Amino acid sequence: MSAALVIIAVTIVAVLLLGLRARHGKDMNLEQWTVGGRGFGTILVFVLMAGEIYTTFTFLGGSGFAYGHGAPAFYILCYGCLAYALSYWLLPPIWRYAKQHRLIAQPDFFARKYDSPALGVLVAVVGIVALVPYLVLQLKGLGIIVNAAAYGTISPTLAIWIGAVVVTAYVMVSGVHGSAWTAVLKDTMILAVVLFLGIYLPIHYYGGYEAMFTAIQAEKPGFLALPPQGESLAWFDSTVLLTALGFYMWPHTFGSLYTAKEERAFRRNAALLPLYQLILLFVFFVGFAAILKVPGLKGPDIDLSLLRLSLATFDPWFIGVIGAAGVLTALVPGSMILMASATLLANTIYRCSTRR
Amino acid sequence: MAMRFIKYLAALPFLGILVGVPLLNQVEPLVLGMPLILAWIVLWIILTSVIMTIIYLCDPANQNAPGAEQ
């Protein structure tokens, strides 16, 4: 067993124990399970909100997008920032209404507000349809990360099975408490790993950011600005605006705002979360550093740029740390997606259909 | 009362990004080692945090004791 594999295995066990332990001292009922009894302070709401945004897409996709597409990747930095500015006014009234009516999931809000159970069911169905591929994406990312970090000794399928069992176990036992506490671990680890990679790799391979971007500009002129066609300025503006407006429509994001103890948590986070977006900047730096060092990745393989460059650079034990951070970016959002879809299915669709 | 005007500051990030990026879509000059367009986006992310902090501090809704909000 390699050092990398040991570190990843230890992390997965730690997540499982932390997730199971999160239930401790709670009288579990549906409100406690889905929205933490509406008792989360600013920090836990912060890690939940950040926890579901920084997923395997951020880790592999963000660096891969920068590697394969260049400047269009910057849109990922922008939409969150605008959504957070809106959240200052958008989230408190939704939270107040949800607290007043003791809502626990996104469809409840629409069903109650418009006095239409049918609208609630429609929202739940749309939500589930959107969440399934998002969960698949997390698990697929998990398989890729573990497979690469274990130097091929663990097949993606096995990794996905282990990940899915772990997530299902702690979601069933602890609900949103499990997600919140594992999100604390995840965010600490991803912050450290991504900052390190984003600073170390460009300096190690190029001597600095300026030298790196000058080299890329010389090799691929125009790659670092938005192109006139395709992912153009019109694409950029429309994508950023649409994604910013739809940001809180994810059922697991919408649901997690119910966990807050007080509405000021959202206003504080509206000021904090934009800065947190800057993690992505360092993810991009990794993708850019890979362009000239591990060239030739095409199509879906661009998502491997971070892992390939890391494998070419670091000792196995550090690959284990990167892999472990990557595993967390899959498990934590995966747990929230799983919980949200379970709530949609059981609380809205099943309950509504048995009531008739 | 200041809040009535200060809240409009939140429109600035939208202008900075949706209008500013198309105007400054170029690689050179590099700013702090980054392509101009990227440096501009990073600047606006930081400014968004600053603006939202100012709004938070001026908003009377945040000045009540905890639990006293409606």
C-alpha cells in the first residue's frame, strides 16, 4: 500500500467518523435532520454555502477549464461574486418566510407561497432531475481522483462504491449536521492544498506568475483573453448573468439557507464569500501552469491537468494529500445533494402523492 | 437614512464585471503578473467584498441586538 493510498484511506475513515459523530447530542427529527433545527451560526452557514460550491468541478473542472479553454474559465470567478451581492437582499426574506412556516425544503417554499402543492411537486421534480447529474459528476470526479492518486491501484468503480457508501451512511445518521462538520474539514484542507499548488507550481516551473503568463501568451497568443467567437464577450456576459441569477435555485443551496439561526448570517456571508471565491484563482493558476508542462490533454482529459501535473511534480505522500482533498470535494457536496434529493423525494413527492 | 443611497453601491460589481470585462478584454499589460482581464476581475471580487462590508455596516437591520430582528 503506497503512502498516497494510506492518506486517502485515513481521510475517508475520518470523514465517516466525523459525519457519524455530528449527530451527537441532537434529538433527531426531520427538522433537525434537514435544516439543523435552524440553529447554525454564521460560520457553519458559511462552510455549508461554500461547501456546496467548491466541488470536484472546482478542483478538476476549474483547473481543466483554464487549461483547455483559457480566459473563458474566468466566468466561474464572476458569477458567484454577483450572486453573493444579490444574496444580501434575496436570502433574508426567504429565510424569514421559511422559519415562520417551518419549511424544510425548497419546494415547500413555492407550494406555500403560491398555495399550490402541484407547484411544489413540479419544483421537486425539476430539482431532482437537475441533482442527479450533479451527484453523478461528484462521484465520477471522486473515481478519477482516487484512481489517479492511488497510482491506478484502485479502480474508479471501487472508489465510487466506497464513496457512495460513506456518504449514504453519514447522511442517513446525521443529515445536515454531517455535511456541515465534514465541510469544515474539507474547506480547511482544500484551502491549504489549492493555495499551495497555485503558488508553488507557477514559481517552481516558471519562476513566477508574470513569467508563466508571458510564456503562455507567447505560445498561444490570445488564449488569455476572451475570443471574438464562441466563448466570446456575449457568451461571457450572458453566462455570468444567468448563472448569477440562478445561483440559489439549486435545491441543496436553497435548502441550506434554512439552517441559519439568524438572518444576519447571510448579510455577513455576502461580504465574506466573494473573497473566498479567490480560491478559484489559485485553481486557475494550476491549470495554466499545466498548459506548457503537461501539454496535449484533449476533450474530457483536460480535467486531469491538475492531477497529471501534480503526479509529475510531487512525492507519493503529497499526492495522497491532494487526493484526499479531492475526495472531500466530492463527498461533502455529494452528501448535500443526496440529502436535498432525498428530502424532495420523500417530503414533497411521496407525501403529496399519499395525501390524495 | 444613509442606507437608502449606499445600497445602490451593490450595482457597481455588476457594472464592473458585465460592462468592464468587455471593455478590458486583453492580455497585456500584465498586472501583478496576471493578464489585464484577470486582474480586473480579481479587483472587482475584492471590491465586491469591500462594498458589501460597507453596506453591512451601514444597514440599520444589522445593528440590533441578536434575536431582536423581526
